[in-house]
Amino acid sequence: MKNTKNGSSRRLLRPAEVRQSLGKLPGWKRVKGKLHREFKFGDFVKAFGFMKKVAVAAEGMNHHPEWFQRVQQSERGPGHA
């Protein structure tokens, strides 16, 4: 059992519980033994706002997820503005 910052406790789900829960959560899957979901936003500010909200909630649960933020870019060669 792990304690959260608000004093409540939680436990890791058993593999069967993870499988059952993933079936109820659209977009979530297991990748290399870790839970995974991609979120797409219209712009960087919206994506960063989402990450900030998740960070505050995760900190309150003493949970620190591994995440990656990527901005889609258009690359141009020399001579293009």
C-alpha cells in the first residue's frame, strides 16, 4: 500500500484487475508493461494546460507518471522563411 499526500492509501492493481479496467477505458492500453494513452490537442497552450492539470492531480496522489510532450513541426530546408 502507498500513501497519498492527503493521507489515504492505495494499492497496485492485480494483472486481472488491470485487464478488466482497461476494457472500460477507451484509448488506454498496455505498452511494454506500462499503461499508455495518447492525447492530441489543437495547440501547444492547450496541451501544456492539460499537463499542468494532470501534474497537480498526480502530485496530490503522490504519483509521478512518465510522459512525453511533442509538438508537431513543419521542417523546411535552407532558403525558406
